[in-house]
Amino acid sequence: MSRKKKHKASSSKLQIIPMGGLEQIGMNITAFRYEDSIIVVDCGLSFPDDDMFGIDLVIPDVTYLKENIDKVKGFVITHGHEDHIGALPYILPQVNVPVYATRLTMGIIEHKLEEHELLKSTKRKVVSFGDTIELGHFRVEFIRTNHSIVDAAALAIYSPAGTVVHTGDFKVDYTPVYGDPIDLQRFGEIGRKGVLALMCDSTNAERPGFTASEKTVGKTLDTLFEEHGNTRIIIATFASNVDRVQQIISTADRYGRKVAVEGRSMTTIIDIAQKLGCIKIPENTLIDIDELRNYAPNKTVIITTGSQGESMAALSRMANGQHRKINVNAGDTIIFSSNPIPGNEKAVTNVINELLIKGADVIFQDVHVSGHACQEDIKLIYTLVRPKYAIPVHGEYKHLIAQRSLAANLGISRKNIFLLRSGDILEMNENGAQVNGRVQTGTVLVDGLGVGDVGNVVLRERQRLAEDGIVIVVFGLDRESGRLSSAPSILSRGFVYVKEADELIDDATDLVLDEVTEALDRGTTDWNKLKSLVKDVLSDFIWRKTKRRPMILPIIMDTRS
């Protein structure tokens, strides 16, 4: 009987279904399915592109999970960055299953759930490194790794079809600021038992060599504090980089400086990390922003958000003079302890220029190390795990291709390396692997309190409004007589400055009057047809005169008494 059961299990295939995180850096989410069990690794968001006007966040389409909700056993989270946990408050109301994560990761998740009033309705379990959780046909083991946030984990996902190792975002750091180094021994032990597939972080797959230890930043900070001992120091970094914050605070304490923290996300993360013992702050080192005036500038350090040039972040508001409590002065030392995320370069440069104009000394080189594995680190993991199949994840397509080359050079057959796209269903067991079908994937746009109520049509309208403005045409009709009761009036916003375009507006008004009158004379009574007519003739006229295509909005007033 046991042989039959084993044969049945081995004949089924494991399905790996990425639903985000492969065409971009961000919005990481992957489903694993074996028969009637589904687990989901991570649930991240991404930030809107420049042409997504008014959009706050972008989250994954989880239609597949909703359609199979009875099979979904839980979300298993690798670490606490937004691109891995940020979509949870929006997805959990639709897919209400337990969440499993390590200590700090869960602390950050719980803060989000509390803000969205989901804490009581969401089952949660804090998992320690080395622990294994049972989820249907799956067992999931959490393995210690290093990253730019504390408590990052890789996952060993055990299924009847074989074992998959998912690295999460990781680096190999033998001297981490907090906690222990990556558990390379465990990777090797799992590798010796046989690994079906490795899903490895690709973010730095184009970079040769090893990723430097986080502690190297501490040495750089020490030098900068010594060189700039007579100035106030403002340091911008990622709020979630607890190790970096720890090093800044420790360095400030050694040099007798008080530390103020600015930025809501920075304050929140530090508070959570401090409560969980993930950061150690010397007594009487932290002060409130309002207390800065009580100390000489060269005896203070400000840790702030805004290292990516975000328009509403604290550093950006300091740079443009809109911060209510902090003014950047000539002689201040501003340190960017981060590298711009691809796409943010222009925004970061703009902030740097604003700071330089104010006379600040801006330092933006050599004060950051990556939290992601470079080529030699990736090779090390492949060598330890020795997978049959390689599935590069986390990155743009060029990053996935770079990892494919690394895996191939290590001896993995190219036919066993899969460059997946979001929605692909990769089916595998020891006998073979292939992409077999797709599920619905995509993006859902979050605008304020609205989730998914802004689609491509609305975005196109916003793009047109931003590019060419809007022209509003208002006229009155008497329904009973079918005649005009008030002549057309044209208003515009973001199109032309009306006072300097009187002739254009007058000609457009006359054109609409003639066309509507003629249509009414022909017996046209359908208001939708009249609106379409106004749109068409006015659009053609404006294009001929200005080579612009503003949005045209006809409004017909019913003047029937």
C-alpha cells in the first residue's frame, strides 16, 4: 500500500507559478502547487512608473489564488522589504490565509496589518531559522541568510516531487552587523540530499566578484565622521536597512553625537527593531527632532528617509525648503548611504543639486554596499545546492540571462535552466520539467483607497490630460423642440491660455455651433451622437491648428422647463 502511495505521489508534478518579480525588480510573488496544496512565497508590491499619473502602488493580480482559495495553505515570507511584503494588506482581504515569517519580518507585517485593521482577522506564525512548517503536501524550512534587512531567510520547499531551494534576496556576509552569517552548511546538507530546483536571486548577477560585507560601510562612516567633525551630519538611507542604521548610531555614539530620526517609515522600522532586540541603541543617544536646537550642530546626526529622491520623503523636503523643522544650511554634510534604484537616478540627482545649491557638502559615493549576491556568491550557492534545474528569479530579464550564463558555466544543462515569465506554469519532477500553460497575471493599481478601480483606460485619460489638457464644450438643448437653447461655450484647462487664444476659441465655438445646428436640422435627437459629433469635429480642428490632442468633453444641458 505504501508503495502505491509513493508511486502516486511521485507521478504527480510540482507546479511553480511566478505571478510577479520576473520582469522587474519588485512585486515578488510565486505560487507552488502540488495536487490540492498551494503555498505562496512572498507578496510584494512595486512602485508606479512615471506615466502612471496619480497611482500610489502597484500590486499583483492574484486571480489564480482567488479561484483556488480552498487549496491555498498560506503565505511564506522571506524578508521584510516592501517588494516582498507590501501587497499583503491588499491581498489578504481576498486571500485570507495564514502568514509565516521570521521575527522582524513579522513585526513589520503586523504593523501594516494594524494600519489596515487586518491584525485580528489574519492568522500569523513567527518562524525561527531551522524550523520547518507543514502546509498540506509541503514542508517549508527557513534557512538563515544575510541581506540588507535583518532576519532574511531562504526557503527549502519539500514536496513529494522533490526539493526546491528559494534563496529570497540574499548575500554572503561572513561578518554581519547583527546576527549570524548565512548558514552555508545547511545549504550544503540540503544539496547533498538532492535538490530538484534552485530559485536564486538574480539582482546582481551581472556584477563580478563577491558582495562586500555590511561592516565595510562602518569603516567608511568612521572616516567620514572624523573628517567632518565640525559639521552637522545628515545621512539618508533605506528605512529597512536596520544594520546600516545600527552602524550610523554606533558611530555617532563613539563621536559623542546625538541622533535624531526623521521620516515615518524610518521611525517605524527602528521602533519595531528596537522592541524585538534587532538593534541596540546606547542610552541617551536618540533625541527628538525638536531637541536638535539644544545641541551644537557638530554634535548631532540626523538619519532620514529620502535616499531615492522620493518627492515627499524627508530629505527631499529638506532640500526644497519645505520641511517644517529642519533647514539645510551651508556647511552641512549630507551623506547618501545608498545607491539609486534603476529609474530613480534623475530624482536623486535633482535632490543632490538642490542640496549643493544650499551650500551643503554632499557625499554619495562609497557609503553603501549591496544586499544582493554578486557572481561569486551566486556560484557558491549553486555549488553547495547542486540543483538539477535552475530557475533564476528576482530581476529584470537581463539579470535572469546573466544568471543563466553562470549556471551553464557551472555545468547545468541549458535545457534545465528556465527563464520564466509571470504566469508561466512550470511543471517538474525527477523525470522532467517543462512549461505547461499559463495563469492570469498582471498588475492591479492602487490609487488612494481605491484598489483596482483605475485601469488602462483611466491611465490613458490621465496621460492625455497631462500631455495636452482638456477642452470642455457646454451647450443647452430643449428636448421638446429639439433646438439649441443656449449657444456653445468652450472652457479649457492645461490646453492653451485662453486670454491669449481668443481667436482659436472663437473659431472653435463657431464650428461647434454650425455642426450642432446642422445636425439638429437633419433631425438628430440622440445626445450621444451629438456628443460624438462635437468630439470628432473639434478634435480635427484643434489638431490642424495646434498639433495637439486634448481630451474633449462635451456637456449638454437639458433646458426643458
